[in-house]
Amino acid sequence: MKTVTAAQVEQWAIDAGRSLFLCDVRTVEEFAAASLPGAQHTPGGQLIQSTDLYVGVRKARLVLIDSDGVRAPIVASWLRQLGHEVYVLEGGVSSGLALPAGEVIGHEALPSITAQALSDALKDEAVALIDLRPSMTYRKGHIAGSRWSIRSLLAQHVAGEQRPLVLLADDAQLATFATQELPEDQRAQVRLLGGGLGAWRAAGFAVQESPDTPSNDQCIDFLFFTHDRHSGNKNAARQYLAWEIGLLAQMSDDEIASLNPLRPQARPDTRVRTRLVHSARAQGAGGRLVNVPVTRLSTVLFDNLAQMRDARARRDHERVLSYGARGNPTAFALEDLVTELEGGYRTRLFGTGLAAIAQTFLAYLRPGDHVLITDAVYAPVRRLARDFLQPFGIQVSYFAPDGRDLEARLQANSKMVYTEVPGSLLYELCDLPAIAALCKPLGILLAVDNTWGSGYLCRPLTLGADISIMALTKYLSGHSDVVMGSVCTREEVWPALAAMSDNFGATVSPDDAYLVLRGARTLAPRLEVHERQALEIAHWLQAQPQVKRVFHPALPDHPDHALWRRDFTGSNGLLSFELNETDTVYIERFIDALQLFGLGASWGGFESLITVADTQDRNSAADRSLNPVLRLHIGLEDVAALIEDLQHGFRALG
């Protein structure tokens, strides 16, 4: 959910081109006790169900406030799905925001008539009394001789009425507004009962009830079945459900397109485990190999010159076997498997994950362009940006890992947003569909490092990304014996990557491709064990007195847990934890006492690893000020043995 500062809201408030609504979603008692100047009370559930009662303008900015940081984000999430541009105010009611009171622009007030004068006129039938209060209120008590109406039907109900009109309303402005559709000569004779029904009663005049007037069919401001369903009326409950389900059919295509529902990650089918086993394998009848063969080659022979010319004419836009630097059949099989996993158009392979990232920058960025990179980026990418992109005239900026400041950092020359889902140290997540919706109209490419999800837990291309990058070194390989990277794209952006990769002669060894193919066949069951054991250890770590905080997106207290539940189908073996102690000596004591956890910088293999998570290169002061953070990769060993090993480390701390 997007957050916004008080300073930004103050700037929006002076923007005459957009409407702004500051909505306090707390209880009426909390609102009455204290709120922010310029805020209106909008109970959270009512704001979702009856938005038009509080927000009368489409395409307005909505800023929600609360006092606990819980209610406003929940309400904002629903409003966002309904197509509203909604933000949560940082700091809520404690933010110090003070908006000036808005000037109410209304029509000239109606002249009033006293209760006594109205009573005399009714006796002589000299006026027509129209009651504009809610229909159910009218039934419970109204002035004898009055007629019920509603603003939208007033002109129709009093058409042809020659007598002056007297209106009864709970809101004088509503009554004035209702008269604007009357003919001018009729509008000139309208009066409003001063003080409303309360003044009538105070003058000693009676009111009468009419349980059946107006008739149910006339009460278009009241849905009977929405109330009767709470009284055990099953028919009313069924009618309500039918009405609610049928709302979509009553909406126009434009109205439906304005909705922005949170969609679960979609797959062509759910049998991904089966596809991992059978994808990119030889098909047909008779004897054939289970595994894709290792095809080593450099030179490709042709039968004649025409055949060679044809291959070279087609190889820039088709996969054609023409020379070893353009790929090999074993690598082609792996490309197909990755493409199927990612849900993209085509894939290219590179010697390492970092090479895949570098090639992505090379393919799509040019001097004078601007790229925005997540502050949670894999550290070598930050070095690549500093030592390669910037010296070649490409501007680089960093945005908050959750994307909250991304829109404000966009420039006219922005060409790419590069992010990770999640970050590989603290596992921050950003809203990919929201970022994609921001970038696409501006022609900005969205590139995502999907190594954590490995194409099995997350598919960024189905969430709006243009480019998905993975270090196949990690879970796809799964055996810590090969390095490789992949880039999978949508069809529209594929040609630039293909051309630049061919120009640089980027290819991979068939032996390495075979090793990754072999590992990919067991990706699903391996990840299930990694996930189960990592979560068990994460919960165990949360109970240790030496641990200040555990970072894992599948934990309910992780700040981006809701995004993880929406966009991912599971988690893996990675987690990090922050120590209570700030002394770096404790890190050495802890790590040196471990016997099963290896000290290494990679992850994704069958073995458990530990390393120090360095956040000192980040722009975020909060991240830089963390106590020592250790990152664990939980492997396939017995989880009890791994916990015992960690206990050795904690005991070494004293």
C-alpha cells in the first residue's frame, strides 16, 4: 500500500486541478476526541461499501488516517481494488498535518417558513409540502398532508403543481440543491420549513406514521433485503446475494476496467512439478533418452551455400543452429524450460547471474538514460552501476525497496526500473502490479530479479514485469557446482536483448546447461524441504533471547507479508536475523562455533550456509543502523541438527 508524507499532502491540497479527501477511518468516538484539521469522519467499512457518501468526485486523491497503522492500510487496500487512487498518511493522526478548511460553494439558501405559517397554509391547502428526508424516516413520522420525494425525482413529482412548494429536509443544502432542477418560476416560490421537523414538534403540532407509505417500490433509497437478511429472513438473504453478484453485470466495460482487484498469481496450469520433469525433453515414439544430451559444438556444417545463407538470414529473429557462439541444443532446451517456468516469450542464458543483469542493462539503456534501482539490490549490481553505467553517461538513482518513493523519483529520461522480489538480505517486497501500472504508460521497462522465486514461487512477468532475471546458480541448479544466469522477457521487448546478446557473443557451455537442467527436475521437492525447514528455524530463532528480529517474508510480522501472500506460492530456505548485541566480535564468535553451516556467500544448494548481511551500502539510514545481521540458507540436512548447530553459536556468545 502506498504511503504519503504530510508535506506531500499539503502540496496536493493546493493543487486546484485535483480533488483531495482526507479520511479518518477510526471510530466515531476516536474522531470526536481528536482528529486532523480538514479530515472527515469516514468509518472504514462504510467508506468501502458506500464510498459515494464520502467521496463525491471520481479520480480524486484519497488519503486515509488512523492511529494504529492497521485500519487505514486495510481500508486502502480495498479502495485500491475498487479503482481509487488511495494513500495512507505516514504517522496518521500524529503526523502534524493541518489542512485548511475547505470553502463550501453552495447555492443561495432557500427562504424559510415557520411552523405556524406552514400549519395555517396547510389548512387552506395553499401550499404543497414535500418531505425530502429518507423514506424510512418519513414512514416513522411525518406531517399530515405532506408527500415524500427524493432529490432525483423531485422535479417529476411536482410537475404541474401550481401551488408554492414547501420543502422539509434534514439538510438545508440538500433542499437547495434539489430545487435546481425545477422550472425557474416554480423554484422562485419554494420555501424551506425552518428548523425542520423538530421545530414543527416544538410548536406543538402532531406528526403521523405510515408504515406502508411510501410503498416499498417507491422507496428507491432503501434496499429492504439488505436489512431483512439480518433478521433471519432467508429469502432476503438470497435476494441480497443475487443482487450483489449481479452488480458486475450492470456495470459498463469502462466501469469494470476501472477496478483493480488483487489477483492471485496465475499459471497456465497448476501442475508445475510435472512440467519441471517433462519440459524440454525429447518427445516421440520408440526408444529415446530421458535426459537432454550434452551437445558440444563450435562449427556447424551446411550441405550447401544456399542452406548457410538461409540459416544466417533467419538467425537474428529465429532460433537457428548456425554457430556455437549462437547457442547449442542443450542450452536451447534449458532456455525452453526457463521460459515455461517464467511464463515469458523467450529466454537467453549467460555465464553468471551478474552477467545476465549486466547484459540487460546493455540491451536496454543508452547514454543519457536514467535507471531506478532498488536500494535492496544485490551488492555487485550497485558496483556495476557505479563502475560501468555511470561512467558511460547513464544516470542511476535508488528507490526504497517497497517502492513508496518510486513515483517521485521518476524523470523524463527514466527508461528502466530495476528491482528484486524480494531483496536477498532483508526480503523487502514491492507491489509489482502497481509499479507496472505506473511504468507502462510512460514507456519505462520494469526489470525484476526473480532469483529468490526461481520461477516456481513467483512469476514477475505475469504480474506486469517486462523482464525477469534469475541466477540459475541458485535453486534451479541446486547443487553448488555451476554458475549461470537467465533473462526471460515479454515478446515486445525481446529483440533488443537477443540482438545485443548475439553482438557480444553471449552463450553458455552445454555441460553447464546440462547440470542446470538436471537440477531443475528436482526443484519442486527440494524447495518444499527448504521452505519447511527454514520456517521451523525462523520460528525457533524468534524465541531466542539473543535475537532482536527475524527477517522472512512468510512470517506474519514481516512488513510485506501481505504482498508475499498475494504474489508468491511459497518461500525458500533463506532467512536473516538481527542480533541484540551491537559488538561485531559476537559475529565471529557465533560463526566460528558453527560446524554444519558453511561460511559462504551463495545459496540455493543442498547445503546450509551462513554469511554476514552487509547493509552499509544502502541509502536507508534505518538499514545502515541495524545491529549485526546474519543471513542463513537452510539446506536439506536434518532440521534438528541445524538447530543444535545454531545453539552452539549462541552458547559461544556467552
